[in-house]
Amino acid sequence: MLDLTTAFANFPILETKRLVLRAVSSADAVAIFRIMHDPKVIRYFGQLPMNSLYEAVQRVKRIHVAFQEQSGVRWAITHRKSAQFLGTCGFWRLVKSHFRAEIGYELAPEWWGRGVMPEALSAILAFGFVRMGLHSVEAQIHPGNTGSRRVLEKLGFVQEGYFHENYYDPVEAQFTDTAVFSLLKSTWMRRTGVE
């Protein structure tokens, strides 16, 4: 079993050159709603855009419960200088017996294409592999999500699977495919030079 007791003892604050990744707070609900209400953001999420602030409040609560139950951890991505909320990222669907987790993320559109997500994900991957003790990280994306594919490939993920019509997408109102990407700790270590 993956022992998360130490890694999850206190919420881990991660810092990069431009970003501070901190715990999501109830005060972030308005910003979360603004992002998750945007059809451009939700386009490949497999869910409809949020319609109310209440949905964002519930999302914050689910994030807190997941951390308390050690079933997931999700960070608020904030700008180091302005403290502006840019989006979230984290690990969910932890398969503790296999030392594996799925990664998920979303970012405000005005920050797309500026290297924010690779920077944020690099920090949480380091936390996942070193502090949590993960052996591998998975990412499942809509095949049409070329932006997400570029981010994952930049970080060393490789496509390992492809599921045909495996989930119903309410945005497209049809069954759609999923591309499955994975990153092994050993690959991450070689790419980053971590011993």
C-alpha cells in the first residue's frame, strides 16, 4: 500500500519560479466558478459548464474531503507576484496498491500557452514521485485536446492506450474516445536528473 500519512500530514505548499501552489480555499469558489463556467475550459472535461456558484463551493468541499481521506490532493495554482488564482491541478483516483494516481488540471484561458501548466505540473509530479512515493502517473484526455496532449508530452508522458467510445460526453451529447497517457517514475528521474 502507498503510505500517504507523511505526505498528507499537512497540506504541501509548492513553489516554482512564477507560481505558488497552495490549498484550495472557500474564497477561491468565485474564481473556480468563473473558470469552470467557461465552455472553452470545459470543452474536453466530459461535463457541462458550471451553472452556479454553489457547484464551485461543492467542488471546493470535495477537494478538501479527498485530501482528508487521502484519496487525492489538488492545488490552487496562483501567480507568485499577484497571488491571482489561475486554476487547479492535482492527483486523484489514487490506486494505492499499485502506487499509481491520475493527474488532472484546468487553467483560466487567459493563461493558456504561457507555460503555466507545465510549470505547475512539474512541481506536483516531483511531489508525487518523491514525497508520495508514486511509481507511475496516468492522464486521460479527450483525443481532440491537443493543448493537453502537448503539455503531457512536454513532461515526458507517453500515450499507452486508447479507448473507443468509453464514456458519454454531455457536451458533445455522444459517446467519445479517451487517450491514456502515462509517466513512470524512472522516466521522470532520467528526464529531471533526480537520483
